Amino acid sequence: MPALVDFDTIPQLFNRVAEHYKGSSKAAVGYKDKKTKAWEDISWDDFYDQVHAFAGYLHQRGVRKGDRVAILSENRPEWAISDLATQLLGAVNVALYTTLPASQVGYILKDSGAKVLVVSVGLQLRKADAIQNDCPELEQIVSMAVPRKKHANTVTWMSAMEQGAAHYVASKMEVDAIGNDVLPDDLSALIYTSGTTGNPKGVMMSHRNFVSNAKAAHKVIDLYEDDIHLSFLPLCHAFERTAGYTAMLAGGAKIVYAESIDAVSKNLPEVKPTLMISVPRLFERVYNVINKSVEEGSAIKKGIFHWAVETGNTVAEKRRAEKSPGPILRAQHNLAHKLVFSTLHEKLGGRVRFAVSGGAALPRQIGEFFEAAGITLIEGYGLSETAPVLSISPMEYPVYGTVGHVIPETTVAIQHLENGKIIGQLRGEDYPSDLTTGAGEIIAKGPNVMSGYWNNSEATADVFDDEGWFHTGDVGRFENGHLKITDRIKNMIVSKGGKNIYPGPIEEQFMTNPLVDQIMVVGEGREFLTALVVPDLEALASQTQREEGKNLLTDTEALILYSELFQTYSKSTASHEKIRDFRLVAEPFSVENELLTPTMKLKRKAIEQAHARLVEEMYAGVV
């Protein structure tokens, strides 16, 4: 569906939607009150006033067009208020992951030259305290948490809002004029890429980048005014920022902020969202929990489950062919829902129409399972540098294992990895298409593509060629018009025998197994592939009937289970892709131990270095 209003900049979007709902009780955002534990709404009228109050404060502090305002906060109404106030002044949002250590926060603040920093809880305020002396351009810290002691250059959120509201009343015409003068090609945000190596780079995102991407999403996804989105992916990530924030505001949907990522499973049945936006990890966990429950059940339970999935798949196939299920199949599907799928729907709140998965590859098996259960999983693909969506699955017939069709106004091409020639390309306007190509690097052009990296002309030159194509660094191909991703070019393993191997698709095959929590394939310059595996200790304890704990990592029966798992995989794969050995790792790869990026990507070199002893054990004696 088209957006609720027409807009070319974020200030236009906010002001026009607020005007559309003026005088109504329509909720803009929702949150759980920490004191009362009740879910509360903020109406569009109140939301409008709060955004302008904070814009007044920033203006009073001297923030003007082009200045950078940083936000170090979890998803909450204050994040949106801070961002929109920044946009109304033509300033630039620099949003940071709350998981970043103080040193990384300091690097980004210094690199961006942020003038104001908004922080949420005490932990984030302490990071700000630790680095502010190294950030000469940082003049003010606004803290949502009330400090227990005096902090230099710090004001509370409440005080800032009170000062700002008074200043906005006195300077309304001046502040409003600034927002009206913001242009589509003005800078809206710096999104710092997490990066698996080196310092993060600031992706320069204009209003045109965000607006074009949000409008394109509205052309391919059905979004209604009565939709409710539970926001829990970090808003500093381009995926949530566009799909779960800008596009939601443009459609008049209510955004409800989860208490935390850990509380999502509790919040889902409380909020009862109508759509979900998440990364594959959540869907994988749901699938694995269900599978674990089935495998531990009786033969009758297993039989009913597999019958229900088969029935759901049959109904999905009928719908894809635009055929209506007959009365017998409908009755069977209703029974399958009652006996099996209703529990899944209840855990998600009971009202989810569809879910969007992005940020990483979604295993095909998981997409097909959710569709069989009556929840269409739409997969998308893109990067921070593309605002972020380049392609998205059609809602009517998603092809699992692919990332769908190129979005409107965008062109995606496949470039040969060796000779640099374009193998094939598609625009969003070229559909229907049955284009099929060989594999190559995915390159793109469009209004959603960034202008470059902040203060980094060398890195910018590395990703744009002479013809203006942005090089994603991903390998993929078109299959009947659908884009299919292989892996990152830099992830490619070159074996000692000269074979090029992409580890991503191999790892993906193990992510639906309840025994595997995380996995990384190793083999660069080696004779064969091996794997480091973080086991799901709960599932492992259940299958071995042993006590859960680190001792399981050396338990003979446990090791046999994983050995059988890899043997089964290796039987049906090419010789150079077989996994010849493995080691179990006790500590999960995480952002905190610096083995995952904030966007949950494996830091492959860091992981291999951290577990160098285990890796060398697997290749001991190999010449």
C-alpha cells in the first residue's frame, strides 16, 4: 500500500503524518511503563509536542543544519523523539549500538564530530563520562537516567524537555523554518558499519536514501494504519531504522517498543503485533524449540506434527498456484492449526499477518515451515550502504532460499568475479522476469545508495566503480528473476588445493539442528574443512540424558552425536566441502567477547585466533 502522505524528507514525513492525525487519539508509539508495568500509548498530538520540545532544546544548545547528534540508547520512545528532533533541525543522527565498549563509542563520537550525545541508562552514561575528554567537539550529554552524582556537561532528559518546550514556544517560527528548508539530498544520518575487521565506517545517508527505500517498501508490502509493530532490533541498524521505523511512521502503524531483546518472547503475547521484523536468529530459535519438543514427544505426537506440516505445505502450494483449497483440505488445515500451529501463533501474539526477515540468510526450511504454519516469512536483502533494502520477496509467492525481487527504482546487477563484465541486471520495474544468471558480485544503483563514507574517501573509492555501481562485496545470482545470495566475497575460503569454498551456505545447513547454537567453518589454506561448534547445551543434555554443563563438551556420547551429524552432512556433499573434524566450544560467540559484530555477524579471524589451539588440534599431523 502507498504511504499515508507524500514526503521527500523526514521532517515532511513527521509533520504531515502528525497533521493527518491531529486531534485524534491515534497512537504513534507505545511502551511499557517501568513503574506501573502497564503498556502505555503516546498519541500523535503528544508525540508531536515532545519531538518539538526536544528540537527546541537542541536549537537552544546551538545545534544547526549539518551538526551531528549522537544517540546511545536502546529502542524506546526517547530514541524516536531524539531522532525526529534532530531531523527537524536538519542535523545528522549518529546512532550507536548500546553493546559497544566505551572505546568504540569514543571513536565514533570523535570521528563524527558529534556535538550532543543522548544516552539512556546509567551504563551508557558511564561510557559517555569515560570518553568525553577525548571528544573535543562534544559539548552536551543528555541523560534519560537521573545521575546519582554530578556529571560534567550533563543534563537530564526531563530538564532538557522542559527547557526545550519553553524555547520552542519562543522560537517556533525560526525552528519550523529550518525543518521546511531541509532538502532530499541533505545528510540525515551517519550509520557506522560494525565491520568484522578494523574501525567502523560512517555510512552517509541522505533523506532521499531513507525516503526512497521506505516508499519502495510500501509498494511491495501491505501495511495498514491499524498495524502494530513490536520494535526490538536495534534502531541504529539500517534494517530496523527503515523497515521498523520510517516505513511504519509513513503507514500510520503503531510502533511499540519491547522492554528489551531478552523480553521479546514475553512481550509478543502482551502486545499482540500484527507483523514482525526480525533477523533469522529469532525464527531459527523458534523452529528449533518446536523441533526439540516434537523429537522428545511420542511417536503419535511426531506423526501429527509431520502430518500438520505436510498439510500446511499443500495449502501453501495451492495458494501459490492461485487455487482455493477444497473443503476436505480446508478442514484438514483447520485441524492442523488447532492441534499444532495454534501454539506457535499464540506465542507470537495470535495476530501476526506476516514477518520480515533480514540481516542474514534465512534457511529455506524455516521459511517453508512458517508458511506451512500460516505465517508468511518475507525475506529481504541489503546493506547499511543501501538504506538498506535492495530486494524483497513478493508477499504472494515468496521463494524461500532467495531474497526476492529487486525493489522499485533500484537496479541490481551480477558482475563476473574475474573479468568484471556484467552477467545480467534487473530493475525493480522489469518484473515479471525469469532472468537466470551465473554467480558473481552483486552491484547496485539507485536513490537508496549512499553517497559515501564519512571522512573516508579511500574507502568510498573502494566500493564505487567508474560507472557509479556500488559494489556490495556479496556473491549471488538471479534465479528466475529472484536474487539468491551465496556469501560475502571476503568470507571465501581458498583451500590448500586451490578450491574456492563459501562457508555461509555450509553453516546455514546446520542452523536448523537443535544441537547447534552457533557454528563456524574453518579451512583457509588448509587441506580440508573443519568446524568450531557452540552446542545448545540444553538440547544436548536432553538428547544425552546428562546433566547440563561444560562437562558435556567432552562427553563421549555427546561427541558421537556431533560426529554423526557431520558424517551425515558429508555423505551428500562435494569432497572439498566435507567437514573432516570439529571441536565444541563452551563460550558462545558474542558482541561482548568481540567474536560477533553488533549486527551478529561472525568475526571469523577473531574466532579462529581465539580458538587457535583447538584449530591446530584438528590439523595436527597434516603436512
